[in-house]
Amino acid sequence: QPVKTRTVRNMLSYVKPDLAICLSRKSAGFFGECGVKTVILPNGVDMTNFRPVSPETKAELRRRYCLPPNKLLLLHVGPVRAGRGVDLLRRLQNPNTQVIMAVSNPGIFNRTLLENLRKSGCMILTSFRPNIADLYALADCYIYPMLPEEDANHQIFSSEMPLSVLEAMAANLPVITTPFGALPEMFPEGDGLYYAQDDFEFLKAFQAYTQGTPVKTRTKAEMCSWTEVINRLKEVYTRLLNEKI
């Protein structure tokens, strides 16, 4: 989560790294302005643990977690805070759709927002989930309504490459997200990936998803497998060493 402040800029004039590994062009631009060489490298995601499952496995997981078998299950993973756009999820909750939220850092959530989500019928899971991959496997769609940085009082509430979005894509879920951070730089829209700027576009994308568009988000995420990311990191490190010799 880059903090682009005057303090960081001043520090870089005294302690300048040989290379800054960045998640987005925006962050690379900040370091570049400070005279630091940059390279863009995405987060890695576990493509083995997060993977698509058969309809039979999905149904069994729903039975195990006591979830409705015939509703569309929409998943969101992350903190409940103002600035993350999660209030939108209340409007996606309806008799045919169940919103499930796996809440991280429950000790610092916005209690009023959390209660409003619960009253609307959203299912809030606050306890630690060692098998978080099960939630992606049993879900039908992943929702990431994070507000752009400029709409969140200039506070950064997420990595520029949100790991939960990568995990959902690895599970080959359709994903509806804001064009947050480096996501649109790395992944073009289509094949089950939808970008939405506001509530209206989210609802429109949700309607498009229910029309049965083919989903190939796992194929998009393959470039972020840990194998690919580590190999690229090795190349970056080797090239840097050769330049220093």
C-alpha cells in the first residue's frame, strides 16, 4: 500500500533504492519522479488452493456451510469500513440473491455500517476462516466495490492489486469490481470480469452476469500465479545484479 507523502519523497533523496518494485504505473510514476528506477510486478496468487470446483462440490460446500442451495451467492472478503464501498452490497441483497461477507479485522469495522448490512439480510462472517478457499468455491460471483482513492478522503484501504480479487479470479468466479489500482492495467474487461464506476454500473454488470456470459477469469489470473511471479522476480534480480557488476 504505497503512501505517496512528502515524508517518503524526502526519505528517498537520502536512502535511494537501486530499484522499486511497484504494482501499478501510478506508483512507478511516483518513484520515477524521485529518481528511482522502477519495474512493475503483480502480486502472486495460489492457483492450486484457489481453483474452480465441480457443481457437485459446490453443492456439498453449501450444505456444509448451511447456505441456500438455489440462491445466487455473492461474496466479498475484507474489512467493513467507510471508503470501501461495501454499502452497495445491501442493494444486491434480495430474495433470489444472498450476499456473504467474510470480514477481516473485525475489531476495527464500522459498527453502524455492519449493522445496516446485517439488517438488509447480508450474511456477515467475522470469525477466522482457515479454509477461506471454500467460500470462493461455493460462491457464484465476487464483488469488489472499493472506492477509488480520490473518493475515499485520499486514504488507501487496499493494495493496488487486491489479493481477494486475484483469489476469486483463480477460482474462475465472475468478478464485478471498480477499476481500482492496477486491476485495469493488468486485466482487460471481459470473459466474466466487469468494471463498474458507480452503483448503477454495478447493478448493470450484475444483470449482464446473470445472462450467462462465459467466464474465463482464471485464464486471466494465470499471469499472477506464484510460479510466474517468482520467475519474473528472479529475472528482475538477475538483471539488477548484472547491472551492478
